[in-house]
Amino acid sequence: MGLELIYDDGQTPLSEEEMEGLLIPAITTRGELDEFEQLNIQKAVEFYLIRRKFKVDKILTEDFIYAVHKKMLGDVWSWAGETRTSEKTIGIKRYMIPMRLKQLLDNCKFWIENETFSPEEISIRFKHELVAIHIFPNGNGRHSRLMGDIMMKNVFKGSKFTWGQKGLVDKGEARSSYIKALKKGDIGEFEDLVAFAQS
């Protein structure tokens, strides 16, 4: 395979086996990969945020979470929408994913039913925990942001987040602020991440 990737801070490296899941062999640069992934992700954004509406009972299921990832990256990667089979430098041990995901879904239902937090904070806590679990080989940050947007639009009838109004894949000030806010979320402080998502 001709594609070799260099990873920035916060990006999840793919294993050799995961790299073999590339469905477009003509891709040879990071720029080409990013472009094809973004085109695929845009289809998912249109499907989940523009063309369709979903009820909370559908959104808060394992099947829905996996289907969103498949729709986002399924044109580019064969493993899209499947649980990772390798350990990563971020995220929990892979054998713990099903249990942690079920726990997150139950927690989120409780937060919504009991109005434990504001709609924005519930959506951000949900997003943060998805990325902390790191279900998939790659694309977890982008997937979790789309899931946060789906929650805001469908469950709370609000607007999707702006996420700093910049791309967060490439290195830069926006990505640096985003990573710092994520790390504060790791210790239970979500104000910065909520603020960033709305900036």
C-alpha cells in the first residue's frame, strides 16, 4: 500500500491491519484521504441532520451509534461501523466497549428524563464519553461530534454545534483548544467543552 500517515496530537494511529481496510487504493496522501473521508462524512451529515429526524429511543441505541459511523466512513474504510479490534493510546480496553457503551446509553437516558444537566451539557457529555470509549479504529472524534449534533437537533430541538467554526482534523489553534477542553472533560469539567462547541 502506498499510503503512509503521520499523526498529530490527539489523532488515533491505525494498525497495519486497519490500514488494509482502505477501500480506495488510489489514495496515496493524507490530503487525499482527508478529502475522501470529508466527502463521505458530508453525506452522513446531510442524512442525519438535514433529511431525517430521529427519536431519542432510536438515537440512544448501539445499532444507531454504529450505523452513524458506517454512514460517515463506509465509502472509505471496510471497518467503518465496527468495533475496533486493536488497543489504542486513547480509549478504554476493547473488551470493555460493550459494557461502557451500554452504561453511557443508560446514563444519557437518565440525564434526559431527569433534566440533570442543560441540553447542551447532556449532548456534550454524551459526545465526550463516546470519544473517551473510542469505539472505532478511527474517526471517533468526528463521529462523537456528529452524535452531539444529532442529540441537539433531534432530542432537544436546538441547533447543531459550531465546534469553533473550523476544521478540527488538522493541527491549529482550534484543534489545540478543542483537545484542552476534552482533557478538562476527562476530569468532569465540561464548561470549556460546551463553550467551545458553541463558539
